[in-house]
Amino acid sequence: MTTIRDVAKKAGVSVATVSRYLNDSGYVSGDAAKAVAAAVKELKYELNPVARSLNTKKTNLIGLIVPDITNPFFPELARAVEDVALTYGYTVILCNSDENPEKEKNYLETLKKKYIDGFIVTSNQLDAPHYANMALPIVALDRAINEHIPTVASNNREGAAMGTRVLLEQGCKRILFLRGPEELNPANDRYEGFMDAIRNSGVEYDVVVCPFHFADSEKIVDRVLREQKNIDGIFASSDVSAAGALKAAAKLGIAVPDELQIVGFDGIAMGEMLTPGLTTVAQDVYKMGAIATRVLIKRIENQVEEQHFFEVPVQLKIRGTTRSVEK
């Protein structure tokens, strides 16, 4: 195996000069650089990435921490992060925290020891103190961590108001809102948006806390629809929850959208695959992931970025779970 000493000998320079050239870590004259480059090519020398990371403390690795890889929203985010990272020469390590704070902390500490260059984090916590003193660049994606960490998120409040108004405009008289977990900022913003739209509408409504999980959502909606026979509209804080609601309605023999209209939030590809197709408030998931990656890489490479909050607009997608006609 060719070593750095072999390259130095072939190029007629010191080992330190070869190291500076390979790691871009100091001055190397033009002649020396040409000699080292020629020697590297002739000897087919490959720099050991582990050795390089020990020397430069840089690996071109980005950690992406998501709370639930089984939720289709997060693989779509991960796809965008990976695509953009690769164009800049970075590799993404995907970590699934299972909504467990201790698992989240463990990923942070383990990857820090591996000289990770930075993190993109979708945290499951309103208060995440273990990020406050991180010496590495971090970007929060979808869910804010604190005011000092850049955040990329959708306009959740306005999006929820938009989705609720669809049900109101289509004449729903009693609406069930599937509120996301109370410890999540996006879920709280969507709740505020729902209340903005329905508060002065005169329409009856029910609010039920519901996790962003298909099976749990199905069970919750099944129970509520059995108890409240007059619910004719459901607005769900996530498409996964909306899909659970759609299945519950089907099991109970409730026709959608004739007897019950359903609106979700996320805009994941799964919504188009359902029957009927899911009306949803669509986030630009790919754009969110792409922005977060570019912001993080700028921070890693010490490029000044004054902006700390990046809000991505949402868009209403009308499909078969509502009677609305797209204009």
C-alpha cells in the first residue's frame, strides 16, 4: 500500500508538505503542489479518510436526526437533504430517534466523537437543552429548537387555517380536529391556525390530541365517530392521521366525502395513493430539506448567514376527500 512517505519521496518534498497539500491546511508552493499531484496520480495514492479526519477534524459528514422514519414525511425530507448534500460533497448519516430524547442525545454524542461536521435536526421536544451548548453547526428542520439555532419550517398556522376553511366553505356543521402532540411546535401552530378559522364561525367542533401515527389515529377516530354521530368534517394535523381517519370511516361504513369530509396536512406522496385521494395542506417538503442543507453547509464552511428563520409557504391540494372543486 502506498504511504504518504512514498508520495513525499517521489515528489522530492517533505511529508509535512504532502500533508498540507492533501488536507489543504497550509501554504504549499506552486512547484511543490504540481510535484505532489503528479506523485499522487502516478502512485495511485488514496488518502485515508479516517487519518484525514483526525488531522483536520473534518469529515464532510452531516448527521440528520429524525423522530420517526416510519412517517412518510421524514423520508421525503431525508431525500432532499441527501440530494443537496451530495452536490456539495457531503455525505448524510440518517439517525432515527424514535421520539426518544435519550436516543437523540446518544446520536449527538456518538457522532460528535466521529468528527461529524454538523447536524440537521427534527427534534421531538419543545425544550432541548442538550443543543444549547453544542460546538457544532446545527439547523432545526420543521421544528424550532431555540432562537439561536437557524430553523426551516412551513407556515403551519396559516396552513391549518386554510385547511379548516375548506371544511367550513363546504358546509360542515361539526368538525373534529385531530390535534398533534402538545410537545411539538408545528402541532401547536396548527392548533392555533385551526382556532383562528373556526373561532367565530359558529360551527361546533371537537379537539382530540392525536399522535402522528396511522394505527393510533384510526383507533381514536373510530372511537370519536361512534360517540359523535353528527361529525361531518375532520381536519387532521398530519396526512398520516388523516389516512387513519379515512380508514376508520371506511370501517364504519361512512361515505367520504358525501357524509364525512377529511383534510390532512403535509402533502406527502401517500395522499395521492389513497382512495379517495386526500385533500391536504401541502408543505414543500423537498424545498424545506434543501434549504436546511444549504444553510447548514454555509455554517460549516464559515459563511456568514444573518437570517435565522426560513418560512416555506404551503399550498392547498384539493382531492377526493372533500367536495370542494379546485378552481
